[in-house]
Amino acid sequence: MNETLMIGEINTLVIDRSTVPGLFLRALDESDILLPNQYVTDAMHIGDTIDVFVYTDSEDRPVATTVKPKAMANEIAFVEVVDTTPIGAFVNWGLPKDLFVPKTLQKRPFAVGEKRLIRVILDEQTNRLVGTEKISGALETPPKSFYPNTPVSFMIIAKTPLGYKAIVDHKYEGMIYANEIFEDVRVGQIKNGFVKVLRPDGKLDLSLQMVGKAKASSGANKILSMIQANGGMLPYNYKSDPDLIQRTFGLSKKNFKSALTQLSESGKITIKESGIYGI
């Protein structure tokens, strides 16, 4: 349970009392906050502990919601611009009150309808959450515990001649190389993948599939499952077309062949001109 209310974060609070506008929730320091009726359910009872996101309403009062925004404090998201003013713009971040992005925190003027990459920050002067396009300076150096094949979630933020830039866990900068992508990738997508290597410059090389022996094992398991689901046979072999392999298995020709070899040597399949047969 939260010691005190934390704006821009998920707070664990106790339901203290019921009022006409909604439920009041309390932190350990006795500070309280309204959860409006639109978020109250029949499953909520006085004394229960619930998780809510805390932000400020249109009158700059702290308010709670059970809805999680696209990004919380110090997190990054692609958001749509819904309105502009001489001093800034408003973007849809998934809550009823749009997020304000001051003009001073924009790299270039916002236009209604476009998608922009922003980071949510807490303005210490106003105690309000705002958006900023100043992202790179807030990124951190990944921990050394990010070894190859560490599972990670990342957001695709830009296409480059080498591939796609990504932000890992809202904190770290990474790159997926174009020649290692075997599925649809678009800017703005959230992808699950793996660390390929932590580079000396503190950036991450990423992969949508496991690397090394783990990757071969993952590919082998996938092929074996597909053989079993297809009646014990698949019409592919070492000579199959690389594009067909990619579309069918989501593997490169090299990794497909490595997986077949692994399965064959372990006695789980037989490879013939007509296809792959389970044993």
C-alpha cells in the first residue's frame, strides 16, 4: 500500500468511504483521493485495497482512475494530437483529460491528427503531468544483467537505413537490424523480443527471436509442433524457398536449416525430398 499519493504512478490504496461523487481512497499517511463513480464497480467495498492511476483533473485536483494510460510518469508512448493552442498541444494518452505538451517541450510544432512520440513527466512547478519530446537525455544505460536472450518488451520508434530504433522497457535504447526481421514491423508497435547483445556504447542490439543455440532450439520446437499439428508431415526441406520458409515458420533459411539438423540428429524427424516427417 502507498505511503502517500504519487501522481503519475499506479497507487495501491484502501477504499475509505463512499460519497455522492464516488469513493474516496486513502494512503497510509491519511491523504485521500476521489475515485469518480464512472470507475466504481459493485466488487469494490469499504476496506478493500485497489490499484489506481493518479493524475490531476481539469481543475488540477488529484484524481484516481482504474484506467491505465498509454504512458505513466517517465514512460514513453506514441500519441495522437487532438488539439493545438498558441502555448502547446493536447494529445490523447488514453484518459478522459488529454495530456498537455507545452510548446517549449516540442521539437517542432504539433498538428492535429498526427502521431508523436512523447515522454510523460511531472512538472514540479505545477505538480501536473505533461508531455515532452525531449526523450534521449532521459534514457538510461542498460544493466549488465541484460545477457543474450533476456526477454524484453520494446516500442518501435523510428525506421533507419540499418533497421528500426526501439525503446526497451521505457528506459533503454535499442536497434533491430533489417536483415534479421522476418515479420511485420511498424513504427509505434509494441513488440516482445530478446536482447541480442549489450554493446560497449550502452545500447542494445535486439532480436524478435532467440539467438544462438537457444534460437535453433526455439525454431526446432516450432517446426516439431507444426509437424504434429499437420498429421506428422510438412512439405518442406533443406531446399525450400527462403521466402516461403519465412512466411510459414517465421525463420530465416539459415535458422530453418539449423533447426532441421537439430531435429534430425536427435532422431525426431526424417527429411525427404517430399518433406519433413515426424518419427
